[in-house]
Amino acid sequence: MSGRSQKKLRRQQNKEDKIQKKIELRKLSSLPSIPVDKISEYLVSKFVGKTGYHFVSIGKVGSLFLHKDYQDIVPIVLHNSFPVMSATGRFNDINRKDCAIGVVKVKQEFPGLVIDRHLNMYLNGCSIVVKDEDALPQLCDLERVKVEDLNAAVKTQESIFSARMDSIIKSLDQATKNMDKLLDPYSDPYSDPYLDEENILKEDMTDSLTETEETKEIP
């Protein structure tokens, strides 16, 4: 077989491999959950058509929603630089070049995961590569999130935010009232704005002089 024929055969084989890979990804995307051993393949597929991003992450439980019934819904986010895990377990690019692309459900013990374009895996916010045989036992299947569950989760987030804002506003109102009392001279029962300070000073001096004179008369 000539060199040209071999080259043509390789092109054909590469084309068929790409088609087969797309078919497998479609099947994978249609599953109710992404199996642990397919997580890397699934996440790396998210880089397609997204230039400028080199890492993809899945946050820990509680990294997106505060309500306990929906804390297992976590975000999938693309990052330009290696992300840093926040206190809530969500990954953020230090350069603020993030792109949220979806959500999944995870188990309570899910450590948080970052994968780069080369299929390297990083767990729990660490920048150290973890081998598949060490990482997979710590991961779990990624479950799909129903639209109604996501909408319900968003509503709970709105109610929690509103409650917190109400609490903050009440605290500010109370602080303003306290400040007004401090600035209002009538709020101090011991402070009389109509009392002449000069008279108070004279009375104090008179009392002092009187006590001095009386003291001198004592033998």
C-alpha cells in the first residue's frame, strides 16, 4: 500500500472514530446519571466550542443552594485558570473568567472535582493530580436535575435571600434608631438643654467655698 493510500485510510479511520465518539457522548448525555468511570469523558466534552477555558469543575454539596433539600444540586463551571475552592465548596477562577454550563446532583461526601483538558483530576480544591484508581472511589455518579427541582431550588434561594435582606434592614433600622437617640439631647434624662451651665459652675464653686469656710471655723 502506497503512502497516499495509508494517509487516506488514517483520515477515514479518524473520521469514523470522531463520529463514534459523538455517538457515545450523545448516549452518555441521555442517561439519567453519568457513571463514575465516565465522568472525565463527560466533563472534557464540555470544552468543545469553548475556547479559552482549560479547567472544568463540579462543586461540593452546598456550593450553590442554601436550602437543605437542594444542597446536593451543584454547578458545573468552566475556568480559564486553575480554580480556587471557596468556603462554600464552589470553585472560582482567580481571574474571574468562569462560565457556568450546567448543574448535577451529587452525594453528600462528594469532595469537589476539577479536571483539565488532559484528563488530569484534582480533588477537594488541591492542585495535585490524583490517579484514576485513587480518585474514582471518592467520586459518585452525577445525577440529572429535573427542571421542576431546579425551579423549586431557585425559589427557595429567593426566599432565603429575601429573609436575610429583611433581617439586615431591621438591624439597620434599629441601629439608626439607636444613633438618633444618641444624637437627641432630650433622650438623656440627666441632660437638660435649658439648664445654665454657668449657674451650675457658680453653685459648685459656692458650695466649695462654703465648705472651706466652715472647715476653717472648726477648732
